[in-house]
Amino acid sequence: MKNLNLNENALEFIRLNGFKSLTKVQEATIQMAHKNKDIVALAKTGTGKTHAYLIPICEKIDENIDETQAIISAPTRELAFQIYQNARLMQEVFPNLRIKLLSGGLDTKRMKEGLKKAPHIVIGTPGRIKDLYSDSTIRVDLVKIFVIDEADMTLEYGFLEDIDTIFSRMNKPQIMCFSATLPEGLRPFIKKYLNHPQVIEIEDEDKVSPNINHVLIDCKHKSYAEALLDILGGFNPYVCLIFANTREECDEIYQMFQKHKIDAILLHGGLEARKRQRAIKQLNTKKYTYIIASDIASRGIDIDAISHVVSCGFPKELSFYIHRAGRTGRNGREGTCFALYKKEDENAIKQLTKEGIQFQPKQYKNGEWRDLKPLDFKRVSREEKREKEIARMLSKKKEKVKPNYKKKKTKAIEAIKRKERQEYIRKKISEEKKARYKQMAKSKEK
């Protein structure tokens, strides 16, 4: 292990975790934390970022001081709970260390009772931390370290406003901001609160991996749940992570699994707090082969040894598909991502193909896999033809768009539709004539 001049407490925490070496993001974060620098670390799930901030906290925490010294903010209950589970190992280093989990779904009265004596470390969701700070249940002005985990997701769901409220009363803590990406909307926040932050950028885990086989499965007239059921007999996963775009689709797939007596874990934001906590505990047991999740619920949740991923459709943000697929094929292993698609997903497939993903269309039938022909993206749809023809009709005269442009476009569409109908009728008449001639020819032969 690289010599990072860690104190004995941090080294013991590392030993308790069974780490033989530290990851790049952990080494870089520890080095900057020693210098008391504010940090922006861009790292994906699976790079060891949770311990990248837990190790410096373990090094700096003092269990003999009765005040809150570190706050860790996570955008979802699931991620907060997982961080809490990892942090609790510190209590074997510090027997008197108090760590509290603050998140929605927990009993508020009991939570406040547990906060009568200031916890040394607070881990929670932004809204719950803000609420308990606002009613003076916890103090934030003495906090030395503030961690924002999954900052891009925190921004996306509007939680930065809660963090902004908390920061407005803090006394310049060391800030560690961890994020998968650095969206433009996050930059003003960083500029406002972080003091000349050190940016740590670890090689993008979501780049197209050559170790992942991307298999296209055409759903045709079936739902994603039905199409998934069709292929389940065609592979034997160690752990299979199944992504759906909506809570309803997650529920449909889970109900289908239950109907066929297939054990699975369900994880999405619409579950009751009790069910969500149970799902996280089930994940930690590592006894389940199938995990059905939404992108939001699975974000930041690190699941070991995923051999297969199933993407039921494609997310609106196509980078999420790469993130989904990237949960397998790690550490030199091969992985497979089954991408179930419908007609409306073809543009997403086309775009991802341009980005370097090599999809192999396949079909599982009668207990065998068959390779199918690659999708033909050169084929132009009727809608695309129509749009091109409208554009040509409206741009014959090179003049600026006028207020009656919409009326012109509507008329153009109607004209094209009439033309299409006429062509269709002519084609049908021609086909019927040919059919009659064939019938007459057969009659004469008799």
C-alpha cells in the first residue's frame, strides 16, 4: 500500500475493511484531505469513493469531543443507508463513536431522541438534515468536514437548495464533493462554497468497455416483462441487475417474477421506507440472483459480482444506458448486457452505435440462441421522409420564416398525406389486378 502517512486509526479502519491496496480515487482524496483542501472528485460507482472520504474522516474524527464533526449527504435513502453501514465499522476503531443515520422513512420522534447527545458523524439525505438543523435538533456550525456524495444527482433532484441552506450557517468546513459527472448547473454551487477546490478525475468507468457484450432483444408486440421472461432460460447469471425506466415497469417485472416463483429484490423510489430498507439489507446478504431497480434507486449502490445486466428499454439520458451496462464486465471479467427494445428505442440504439457500442441482435427460441442481422439504420421511416419533403417544399424560396409558417406546414403535411393515400390506393388497385389475372390464368389451365 502506498505510503500516505495515515495515522493508526485510519490504518486500522483500512485493515478492518480487508483492503490490500487503495484505489486511485482513495489515494488522491487522502492526499488532498491531508492538506485540508476542498475536493471535487469525479468518480463512478465501483471506484471506491465511499471509503475515499470515510478514511480521511476516520483519521480526523475525535470521539472525545461531544460535537458533530462530519456530515455526509446522499441524495437517496438507499445510498445513505449503505454509507451508514460502511461507516459503522469505525466504531470498532472508536468504541465511543456516535454515528447517526437521518433519512426519510425513519421514525422522527425516535430519531430526535437519538440526537439528544450530539453525534460525531451524521449521514443522511439533504432534506432531513436541513429539517433537523432548522428546528435546532442538530448543530452544523462546528462541523469540520462536509461530504456531498452523488452531487450531480443531488443537483438533478433539486436537493442543492437544502444543502445551500445548511451551508449558509456553517463555519467554512472542508468540503468533499463526489460526483459521476460535473454538470454546468453544479459549477455555480462549487464556485460559491468551495475554496479553490482540487479536482480529482478518475478514468471514466462508463466508457464503452470491450469486456461487455451488448445483446439486442426485440420485444416485438410483448411487454418488457414478457420479453424478459422469454430469455431467462437462456443464461445463468451469478448476479443479474435488471433496470426499468419507470416504477410501474419495475413493479410489473417484479410481479412477473413472483408469479413464476423467482426470488428477486425490488428497489425503486416509490417503495415504502420499510420495504426500501429491507431491500438494502437483502442486497447485503448477497443471497439474491436477480435485482430489479430503477436508475435512481441503484445510483451509488455498489453490488458485487454482477455477471449480467438487463436494460428494459433505453433511458432518456443515453449516458445512463452506458452506466447500466458498466455495472458488469469489471475487473477484467466479461459481462453481458441484454438490451430489450421496441420500435421507439431504435433512435437510441442508433445513437449509441455511433458512440462505439457494438450491439448484436439475437433471438432465444426453443432453448437456443440465434444471431440475427444487424439493424438497418439506413432505412428511412415514413415520418422522416415526410419531414424531409416538408422541408423541401417550404424552402423552395429562400425567405425568412413568416408568422404563417405553421399554416404552410399544416397544408404541406395534408398535401403529402393525400399523395401518400393516392399512392397507396394505386398500389392496392395494381395488386388486385395482378391477383385477378393470376386467378383467371389458373381457371383457364383447369
